[in-house]
Amino acid sequence: ISQALKETEGVIAHAAKLLGLRRTTLTEKMRKYGLQRPKADSASD
């Protein structure tokens, strides 16, 4: 899940699709495992 969120820059809908899950299911799993969306890296601008 963490890797999918990194690859999709924290876009939950895209990460869920990549993992073959519904967005709501991914959100529930993130909450269950204490995961948060990765923060945007403003240094790469």
C-alpha cells in the first residue's frame, strides 16, 4: 500500500486502482494500518 501511494503521489483513487481495490477499501486499510498519504515534495519543483 505504501509503495502504491508513493507511485501515485498520494492519489488514493489511483493507488486503489493499481492495487485492484475500491477507494473506500484502501482508505479503510490505510486507517487500520495507520498509514497516511505521502506529503508532496516541494523541493522537486
